[in-house]
Amino acid sequence: MRKSDAISILKADHDAVKTLFKDFESAETTREKSAIARRAILELKIHTAIEEEIFYPAVRKALKKAIGKAETTELMDEADEEHHVAKLLIAELETMQASDDHWAGKFTVLSENILHHVKEEETEMFAKVRKLDLDLEALGAEMMARKEALKTDGVPAFAEQTLIARFGIADSPAEASRVR
């Protein structure tokens, strides 16, 4: 695989956020943690967008053609749900201040969920994708173009952000701890 193919691009994104997660753990001040978290969240939002808009649909289509519906649904549905949980956590974090109760804990949970997701993508999904009839170079070029557009124009709000903005953080442990 070349560095411009779809899988290499996604792996580079994974490596970047893994580094940010480690930096977050070793940061000593709330200000440092906040800056690192903001960078990680932006990276995750862009990465999630290119996966959901370009990579996942192409993989779903190729898997369905090559393997059949049952396996396609299981593998890709889990990835979609992991994205959903990550986007809920991101949306919640974006309504909070780094000094808020549970903010650092919530970011740590986000990083743990992402690390789990990355491991599954890199060990299960990508191995299957490499065997499919997909032009990973062309897919990579499309992903890079979209990535650059998102960096320039910003990432559109996703449904989870709208939900959290409209209704707040439902059943928040941080809110519950204030009541006690």
C-alpha cells in the first residue's frame, strides 16, 4: 500500500489521534489538556466525516458484492455505532469547559472508545478491505480532497451535536454529582 491509498490515510489519522491522546495523558495543566483535546476533537470530526461520507459507503458496497449482506451489516453496523458514541461524547465535550467536573473523564472515555474502534478497524476491517475489489488509490484521492475541504470550510454539524445542543447532556454523571 502507498501512503496515498485510503487505508494509509486512515491509519495516519489514527496515529495522529493516538499521539494526541498520549499527549493529553501527560499534560500537566488544564490549559494544555484543553488545547490537546480541541485538536484531537477536530481531527476526529474530520476523520469521521471522510469515513462516513466516502470510505464506509464504498466498503459496504464492495463487501455486499463480495461477501453478502449478513457479514457486511455486522462489520459496518458496529463501526457506525462506534462513530455514533464518539460523536455523542464529542458533542457533550464541546458544550463543556475543561474546568468542568467530568470533562477530563469524558475525554478519557472518548479516547478509550476511539482506541478500541481503531484497533478493530486496523485488525479486522482493513484486512477485509484489502481483499476487496476497491481502487484504494482513487478512494484515497477522494478522501484527501474532502479532508482538505473540511479543513478549509469547517466540519458541518452532525446529528449528535444538534441533539446535545437542543436537549443538553441527558443523565450526565457530572450533573448528578452536583445534585448530591
